[in-house]
Amino acid sequence: MSNFKEFMEHSTKLVSEAMIESIEKLKAPERLKESMAYSLQGGGKRIRPLLLFATLDAFGKNPEIGIKPACALEMIHTYSLIHDDLPCMDDDDLRRGKPTNHKVFGEDLAVLAGDGLLTYAFQLITEINDVSVSDQVKLQLISELAIAAGPEGMVAGQVADMEGERKQLSGEELQFIHERKTGKMLMYPVIAGAILSRATAEQLSHLTQFAYKLGIAFQIQDDILDVIGDEDVLGKPVGSDIENDKTTYVKLYTVEGAKERLHTFITDAKRHIRACGIKDDFLISICDFVENRSF
Amino acid sequence: MSNFKEFMEHSTKLVSEAMIESIEKLKAPERLKESMAYSLQGGGKRIRPLLLFATLDAFGKNPEIGIKPACALEMIHTYSLIHDDLPCMDDDDLRRGKPTNHKVFGEDLAVLAGDGLLTYAFQLITEINDVSVSDQVKLQLISELAIAAGPEGMVAGQVADMEGERKQLSGEELQFIHERKTGKMLMYPVIAGAILSRATAEQLSHLTQFAYKLGIAFQIQDDILDVIGDEDVLGKPVGSDIENDKTTYVKLYTVEGAKERLHTFITDAKRHIRACGIKDDFLISICDFVENRSF
């Protein structure tokens, strides 16, 4: 596949179909399966699976070996959104223009659907049955995923974010939150792709830096879009950060300053990926997508 | 160690200390760590770790190799209690005589502490660093844990239990719920112990049957104690099942009938363990403990 748009659509299709298939085959109460599938089908950019498939592609690997880790990653991302939307957390009624999980299935089932997705994610990685993927590689994928999503990663970021609400944060504090809340789960697909491709230590180091910079850039663009984005294109209301008096990159540095920082992070990310000596066209395209996205 | 009581205390100490140590070393927000540790220190019988250590002992294995899986298991059990106590679930203010997690830390942190414990559990298993435990064994431990705790296991049981509340259930439906809600997580430590001990297929089959029967027996005793137990010894109010018009073994079969069933399941469990050809004294003692416990 030479065309990035085509590659993006194919990768979204691969992971979306595999996720629904794996939920359907579960021997579980129907309402639970419906609730899990509902949020998995909520749309979204599927940027994390895309990063994983693009990394595999850069090393000339078969995308098949990435399907289960990509599903696991997207399930964990989805569980975090379900729990984040709960009345006791952000109390959101809408997510990407659709009623949130607890609005449709009730709070109790939403909690359990989240718990189910999180647990099932780890099971999926144990089920990779390609002979080229060793037990050691599977364990590494599980370990990195748990670290990225757990109490030192995403969960820590959620808590820090909660504690930082309505408090004036410094640029450093803001970065601390983002590195954990969204950063580590954006880095994971690149690291997972590198592990599956048996990248060298030097390549892994560059790829980690690439993913780190890209994750921060992604978050800066999120903050910019909350100010200058188009609600219809974004699928969510804009202006909520200002309304909630939240510290953002825009608040700290203005829109122009945030854009400059965004460009610097993207430039750095590209530099690292070019230093890897791999087929980097799709990863570079993802950088451009993150810098220029409107949704 | 030849004395069961001593073995029980030692096993509780091993897992309790290891859990707190592993939480303390986390680089995570202090409130999150406090919230996670609070519920892990909530007391409880630690029957699951005990089963794991007793199985390892029966095969003459070093208990050290079971510490991390035992911690993982107890963390998942604990997360399920935290989420189960939430206002949108059972809405409980007390657990073993202490305020529930969300009463102390707030609902938002309680959700996240549960999420953190669940995720961290899987990380812990990847961290077993005994050379006698192969990557294949670690993966099997992770796979079985995810299956026991996930949408086909404990989470399915929670959903079925929720759906079955205030509905008259048959004995079969009741068993379906218990097999998932508590049964699989009571079977896991025995299966984990067997995997770590490299039990033969025949031994594994007997141990699985043993753990299944024991899990049902445990649940029957729970239902009996809710009727004839002593609140002070139990550490929770009795009579709540009748109050909530819940289907239980006592409701279906009377106290006497439930006790007979309990005895049958315990006898079956003992039969299976004796057929294994292992040093079974502590596992037999656990059977007696489950049949005669008052807390």
C-alpha cells in the first residue's frame, strides 16, 4: 500500500473488525457485550492502532501480528473513556456526538464494561498465535502495556489531572500530566511495533523519542482545537477548557505560541524517525496528520 | 511448616507485606497509592493466596515463586470489591467494619484505584524473576488470570448477579452466577499453583475439580453465615440477603439443606485432592476451614 489515506482506512478497518469479532465470540451476558461493543464502535481516530501498523510497515512486517496488540490498546483507551465519562469523574453525556456509555447502559454496567475491556485487553495479547512472535515478545508487550496504562502511567495521569483541575499549573506540571494521561498510551503502539519488529536498541531509542514528541504534539493540537476548532468537524463542543478554567498549552502560551511549540515537537519527531534507517513514509505522514488535523 | 495455623499466618504475612511493598515503590500520585493500599489492607481472609501457597507446598515448591501471582490475584479481588461497593453498584458504606474506599477517598479516586490495581496485577506477573519460571508459564498465568477475572469470568458474574437481583432464580441460575462471580477467582490460585508446579494433566484435572467444588462450598457457607452467622465475628451485618430478597442456597434449600450440600461439595473436593498423589495436608485443612468457618 503506497497511499497513506488508503493505509489509514485499512488499518482502521483491520482493528475495528477484529475488536467486534472478538467481543462477539465472548461467552458473556449479552448486555455486557453490547455495552463493550457500543463504546468500541464509537468512532474515534484510531490513531494508536495506526501508529502500531505504521511502525510494523516501516520494518516490513506483516500487519497481522499487530492486530491483537492494536485491539488491546484500543480497548484500554476505550475503557479509560468510559470510566472518564462517569458522573463521578467528568460527568459527560456525549462522546463524539453519541450518548456516553452510562447514559445508554446505566452507570453500573458502564463501570463493568470498562473493567471487562481492560481485563480482556491482556487476554488478547496472550492469544497472539503467530509463530514469529515468541513468548518473550508477548510478555514484553504485556509488561509495557500494563506500565503505560497502570498506576505509573495513564491512571496516574488521570489522578494528577483530577487534582490539577481549577488549579493554575506550570508548563512543567502540565507536561507531567500529559506524559502520563495520554502520552504513554500514544507511545505504546510505537514501542509495541518496535518490539514485534525486533528493532535494535538504537532504533528503539529513536522510536521512543519520536513517539514521545508526537504524543506531546498531539496534546498541544488538542488544546488548540478546543479554542479554534469546528464543533461539527471535531464532534465535541469547543471552549470547554476555558469554561472549566483548565490549564492548557493555549492558556500558557497563546494560540500562536502553542502552534510554534507544536511545530517544534513535530520537527523533532520527524528527525528521530529519519534517523532510524527504516521505511518511514507512513510515520512521517502521521506527523503531518497530527500537526494539521482538524478533528 | 507442619502446623496449618502457622502456615496460614505465614502465607497471609507473605502476601500482605509484598503487596504493600509493591505499592510503596510505585512512582504515582500519593493519594492514588494511599487509596490502593487502604483497600489492600482491609483485612479479609486471604483465602486465595492461601490456596496458591498450599498448592505450591503440596508439590514441594518454594513459596517465593507464588508471591507475585498471589499479590496479583488479591489485587484483582480487591479492585472488584472497590468497584462493587460504589454507589452505582451495591452502594455500601462499610466493608469488613471499615468505611469503603469511596467513602474515604471519593468516588472518582475509588474508580481509579480499582483500575490501577487491576492493571498493576498483570504487570506484577511479568515481573516474576525466578529462573525456574519460564516465559511460557508466566504467559499461562496471565492468560488464566485474565480469563478468570474478565468478561467471561468475574465481570460476567457481576453482570449476571446484577441482572438476577430481586428475581427468583433457579438453583442452576444461582450456580451459573457463583461459578463466575466468585468461583473462577477461587479456582485460579489452585490452577496457578499447578501451572507453577508443572503438574501433570491428570493432576491438573483433579485440582481443577477440587477448586471448583471448594469454590461452590465457599459460597454456600457464605449464604449460611448470612443467616446464622455472628455479626461481630463476620465483620459485616447478617440478614442482608433476606432483606434484599436475594436468591441464595439457604432460600432454595433451607439452612439444613444448604449444610448438607456444603458437606457434599467438601467431601467431593477432598476426594479429588487425595487422588492427586501430592502432599495434601494443607489443602485438606483448607477444606475443613471452609466447611467450619465462622467468618
